[in-house]
Amino acid sequence: MVISEAILFAHGAKTELYQTDEFIFQEGAKPKFYFQIKSGSVKLNNFLEDGKEFVHGFPFEGHCIGESYLFTDHCYAVNAVATSPCEIIKLEKNLFSELLSKNTAIHFEINRYTADRLHFRYLISTLLSIGDPITKLEILLNHLKTYFGFTIPYSFEVPYTRHQLATLTGLRVETVIRAFNKMEKQKIIKKQNKKIYY
């Protein structure tokens, strides 16, 4: 988790429950809270004019969402939508600012987390220009495995569904499935009980 739950609650945070497909915040809204996911998973997205959806990421338990907007006067440029029932810790913006001003270590951790998220965005943007599905998936899986601190082959259980991986890489679900079948034959990944290990 980015900030200890005990610290957040000690500074006035509360929890709120969100159901699947419910908005946590919407594009164009003014940021009023620091949000940290206590349980469940979230999709950061935009809906395009043609009705299509562009997905920026799928943060889950322990991650914060929209934190960078608390340092600007900008409105949200993305939506945050629950992809499962979620419990979200919310801390009012002014109380969040007070917490950071009193604790430079937490401020530094938020900056590091936001920098990691920005790096991930650059990586995802690069994937859109790569044609080969296996290369796209390997780049994404390498990043995730390194981020979570895994080094041994097949030690990392991929936390995303095939549909989510397709959305992140700009591929079709069928293409991801075919690519994973090839990657399994090449011993790049291992499949077990419908889970992917890298």
C-alpha cells in the first residue's frame, strides 16, 4: 500500500463501498479526495467520441488513484470505475495536504509512486506502436514482474485477465490467447488452473 491505512484513518480518512461499474470519480470533476484501494480493483479510462474506451490501467488493492491531481488545479482527465466490488479509503484533499506537510517520508513515497505510474503510462503508450503481440506482452509482463520484485522464471502470477491485458496492449482478446499459446510452447510462460505464470 502507498500510505499506511492506520496513518490515513488517524488523519480523518473514511471508507466507502463501490459496486462493479460504479464511478469513483469522473472525467471533468474537481479532485476533492485522496483515494486508496483497500480491496477490489479499479479501471482508469476515457470514453471516446466514437463510443470506444481507452484504458490507462487497472490499479488494485493497496494502490492509490488520481493522486497527482491533488497537486494541481486541474480537473480529472480520466474516469475511475470499479471493476469489482471495492472498498476505497478516502481522505479529504485539505487533510491529505496537511498529512504530507507533516511527513516528508510519506510525501516522498507519493512522489515515487506517481513517478512509477508515469513510467507505466510511457511503457503502455510505446506498446501501441509495436506490431508483434508476443513482443507487446513480453514488455508488459517484464515490467510487471520487475515492479512486483519477482526474478525467478514462472514465479510471477499475472494479476490481470486476458481481457484486461488485451485492453492494455491494444490487442484483441483472441490475439492475446493465441499469443499466450505460442508463448507457452516457447516456454516463456506457464499456464496452470487458468492462471498465467511468467
